[in-house]
Amino acid sequence: MDRIDAMQAFVAVADLRGFAPAARKLGLSPSGLTRLIAALEDRLGARLLQRTTRSVTLTDVGARYLERIRTILADVEEAEGSVEGERTRPSGRLTVSAPVGFGRLHVSPVMSAYLMRYSDVAGELRLSDRMINLVEDGVDLAIRIGHLADSSLVARQVGEMRRIVVASVGYLKAHGEPKTPNAVASHATIQFGAMTAPPGWRFVEAGRDVRVPCTPRLLTNSADAAIQHAEQGGGLTQVLAYQAAAAIKAGRLQIVLARFEAPPLPIHIVFPTSRLLSAKVRSFIDLVIEQSNWHFGA
């Protein structure tokens, strides 16, 4: 027996003063309704209704029980309405995680626009290049660049990202532009990425993956530092397209070896589950798609 269903059945019988009209209201058969009430009375160990051939009346116990369960059912309805509201109207706290550089340049503006649009939401934007556990860290969704490892997360691709090699115009005039991946070995290089990763860059040549080893003159885990040194003529560096976009647009850096680039990396929004997705998460994803151009693959 579902206790809430039985309570609602009892209230309907009490309000309509009969099993037949209550059964019609609830869409039950009279016998099914009778069994629900009987099971409820058995559970409580008390008779709630006094039945005669002509009428149904409350016992004293039934009258007191009716008063109490009206409050309980109202609380249940309010709680369910609150949850339904959260699913249909963005509200509460939305916690978003993103890589530091990409988050500062591209996710932060989306968060600002989102909070301006949805006044019932409080936002938290966590910028970190560390791979976090969304559930353990209490994060609603994360933006990730690159191929995803197998996990229980749901992923929605919202863009793609080139990995490009750039150098300053001055450096290329002085040292020449590399025409093939193997030519990188004769150039000064700036390695950006994990400090523990072996130096070397990935290219695609004649349909095959090629990894070119290099001996960097500067090794850094900061894209800003790598790009700044490249702008000053320090050599070639391989970075994500968005990281060098401003310098390329301003003419401080130039892309080389474009036709040997590996396929673009996907940009995903990941979140723990797609079942009963909350309105705040769904509306953030919709806003990214609506307002942001995260297609850095061209």
C-alpha cells in the first residue's frame, strides 16, 4: 500500500461522503478504493469511517486523523511543487568549472550574461586546470577541452579547438618558416603543457600521426608565458587556438605548419546525469549554444 495514495483516498471519501463519488474522482474502481481504505485502517489499527447502506461518516478517530493528514498532504504538494519549479524555472546556486584561461576569456562572459538573465540563480565559477570530480566537489557542470576519458558523466559537445604552432614574424624572418614537422627540430621551441610530459609535438603527415621530439629553450605550464616569449622572438610554441587568438589578430604571432595540424579537440560541457536535468543546468547549456562561438577549429 502506498501510504500517500491511501491518505488521498481517505480524504476524497471524507470530502465526498461516499466511496462511489470518491472512486470516480480518483479514477479507481469502488472495490479498489475500498481495499485502500481497509489497508489504511489495518495499518493504523483503528476504524476511520463508519459505513451504512445510506451514508459514510467519520469516526472520532477518523475526524482527528483527517485534520492531521490534510496538513501532511499539503506539505507534500508544496514540496513537490517546489521541486517541479526548480526543474522548470532556473533557481538556486549554479556551480561551473572551467580551465583557467578558457574560463577567464570565454566562460566568464557567459556566466555574467546568465546571471543577468536569471535573477533567481546565484553563480559560482571555479577556474582550475586540475581535473575535478564533479560529484565530490559539488559542481553542476564543467567545460572540458580534449577527448574525454570513459566516465559516468554526460557530455554535450559545444565546440572544437585547434592546437596550433605559432611564432613571431620577426623570428620567422630571422630563422625561416618551418615547412614540415621534422623541421621543428632545427628551431628554438617553447614547450607549454604539463611539466612532466615529454617534450614533443603531435602532427599529422600523409595521414599518419607524427610526434616530433624537441628540446625546448623554455618549458612552462603557463600559456601566457609561452605566448609572451614567442611574441618576443623566443621561437615556436604549440598552444590552443584561443590562447593565441589575440596575438594573431594583432599581428604579433603567425600560424605555421597549419596543414599538418592534428584534428581539432572537442569542447564539451559535462554534467553528472541527463535524467531530470535541472532548469539551471539546462538553461546554462542553452545560453552557451545561443550566445557563444566556441568553434576554434577553422
